[in-house]
Amino acid sequence: MEQTVSNQSTFKLNYKRTFLIGFAFFGILLLWQVYDLWCPTFLTEMFAKAFYPEYEALRQINTADAIKQCGDIIKKVQYPVGIMMAIDNIAALILMPVFGHLSDKTNTKIGKRMPYILIGTFVCAIAFPFIPVLFHFNQLAGVIIMMAVVVLFAMMYRNPAVALMPDITPKPLRSKANGIINIMGYIGGAFATVVGLVFVLSRYLGTAVDKNTGLYADHTWAYNNIWAVEGPFLVASVLMLISAIVLFILVKENKIKEEMKDELARGEAVSETADKVDDDKPLSKANKIMLFLILGAEFFWFMADNGVSTFLNNYVIYGTHSESTSTMILTILGGLGSVAGFALGGIIASKIGRKWTLFGGLALSLLSYLLWALLTFTAGLSKGSIPVWLYIIWLVKGFGMSLVHVNSFPMVVELCNSKKIGRFTGYYYAASMSAQTITPIALGALLYIPTFDWRFLPVYAGVCIAVSLVVFFFVKNVKSTKTKFTSGLEALGDAED
């Protein structure tokens, strides 16, 4: 299916180096997995106490009527929670393109991306553990300020860290490389999830409901134990620092770019774009249309994905009255599906093209949301436990969205030359962060409506994914037929390089 032009040798992906570059993404997903999982619930509890003084007393009464009143309060504060999570994303929307553009222009002895990665990681690792400490002492302003510091410096290193892969990877190999990078990221997320299974949030909060009595279960043993919430943040900080140190020691950015100069130039000749990318000319009209359609579709799939992830732990704790261990299990299963997709996504794309691989991932995700919504409305929300079918759906959804993520970023940076990778990485994250700015507010506002309850979470996500699917359908399908890749045992030969 793949042909070779006579003046071209085979493209080989250096797996060892790609895994090492993945340590940057390891730190990114580790941070955001913990941040997105815990911070909305921290804010939920703190806003409930701040805006509704009766909330704490109602929790102690532990009657069916008091539990209902607590549930109503929790649902009402999702709107300000959504606003706070959106403010973080507004900062990201502004800062990521800025740092991407700055890193494009940077030139130091350790590279143009590495200074931002090191500084951003170090400050985040120091500030991150203070979020749960301030929550424990009910310091709402302090939690918000510390969240802002973490977001600021995370944005400093996120764009440069992601741009590092296409900096030193030929265009035809970027989907496979992006799959490896994402696997490393999800390993980071898995660390956060496993730690979360040990330090259980809902046991700290005391919000799980006994499904036999309908009353709050007795979790007072952990209520004042700060380590129940501090643990995941400390572990995340330590692992972030380790990942940055490994990256700095083993990946010499400038040296690798010089070694890869010819390969990168050869990759430009076989890129999957509507028109050839010229270093000295602006994007052609056809390439601009491709870019806008990809970013538009990306906006809507992040509206779905981030809307669900932002409120997932609250859905589990306050919607189904289950312990947050269920959130952790869902996250692990979604991660397993994602790892499978990341491993296969680049291979599938090399056979049928990136467009149809990504389109298939969106379709699979849409099917998952439709089944979730259908089964929720027919069976209702279980109280005290998560139904088995939701775990299966989460596994499938994780696989589908991984096919999307593994191919979408390479499709965007395919449209630029080597001098603008940071800027186009900024465009990619501007689209995702725009969605992540709007979706918590939109979903939080909908949850404020009395008739819109937790059952509508998959409906909201399904509508957003459906729009994304329609927009992406119009992206031009461009599949290179000039590039030869190594396969089988031959592909593993360069792993030791």
C-alpha cells in the first residue's frame, strides 16, 4: 500500500528517543489528571460552605431530607465551579500560544524548548501540593491563587514540551511518535489514578451513601486526615520533577536536531497537506481551510471530552452517591482503552489515512455517549454503585478518543514548516482551551436548571461529538503514497539507536 520514491530511503522512527521525549508529556498528564480530578470537587465543597452556611449542618443530620437538600446545593454550585475551571482555561488560551511563539524564537545552549520545560515543571512541582493543604484549612482564596500559579507555569512548559516531538520527528512518522508520546502521558495519568485509589477523596469528604439505608456511610476515620487528599499531589510533584530531570539528561535537543536535519527536510517533501508547505510563503487557501476545519472539529470534541472529565468525579460522588474509587476505576479503564488506541492509531493511519482513522474514533466515541445516555434514561442512575455497563463504555470511549488525539495534533503541525511548530502547537491548544473554557461554564449553567440533572451529562457530550463529526467530515483526505515505513522486526531495529 505504501510506495517508495527512488531517491528516498526508508523512514525509521527512533523508538528509544521517542519514549524519552514522552517524559515531557508524562509530567503534563500526571499534573492534569490530578488537577482535573480533584480541584472541581475541592471547589464544590468550598463553594457549598461559602454560599450556603447551612450545608455543613445538613451533612451532619444524615436524614433522607437533609441528603436531598445537600444534593440540591451541590448541583447549584456547579455553575461557579464551572466558571472557576473555565478561568484557568482562559489563562491557558492566552498563555499557550504566547509561550509557543516565544519558544520558537528562543535559542540557548540547552535548546529552545528545554528552558521552558524545566522552569515550568519546577515551579508547578513546588506549588501543586499547597492546593490540598489550603483546601484542608478551608482557605478558598488561597486555593484559587495556588491553582492560578500552577496553571500559569504549566502553560509555560506544556506547549514547548508538546512541540519538542515534531521538532525532531519527520512529518510522516508523527502519528506513530504521537502515539508513543501519549502512551507515556497516560502512564503518568495512571500513576495519579493508582495513588488516588489509595487516598480516597470521597472517604475524606464523607459523601458516599450506603445503598442499603440511603444514608451517608461512616467515613469519619478519614475526615480530618489531610494525607487523604495531599498524597496524590505530592506524588505528582515528585514524579514531575523526576520526568523533567530524565528528559534534560537524556535528550540533548540541539544535538538531535542537527543529526535529524536531513530526515526532517525529507519528511517535508511527503507531508499530508492539500498544498505543499513553503517556508517563505503564507498558508495556501486549501491548507487554511484544512486548518480551520480541523481546529473547529477539535473545539467540539474537547467540549464533549472536557465537559465530562471536569464533572466526572462530581457525577460519581454527587450524582450516583458512589465513592470516588469508581472514578479511579473508570479512569483506569479509559486509560487502558486509550493506550490500545495510541499503540494502534498510527498504524491504522498509515493504512487508511489520518482523516478516516480520526473520523472512526469520533464515531466510536459518539456511539459510547449514545449508549451511556440510553442506558441511563432506561435504567436510571444507580445509587451507591456504578453499573458494569458504564465501565465497558468507558473502555470503548477511551479507545475512540485516543484515535482522535493521536492523529489530530500531527495533522495540525503538518500544515507548518519547522520554524512555526511552536506557533501551530499554540493554535492546536487555543482550540482545545477555548472549548475547555466554555464547556465547564455551559455545563455548570445547565446543571443549575432544576430539570437538567446528572443524567444529561452524556447527552450534552453526545451532541458536541456529533457536531465535531459533521465538521471533520469536510476535512480533505490527503494520504501520502510516497513514503515507505519500516515494519515488523525491521521497525524495531532502530530502537537501540
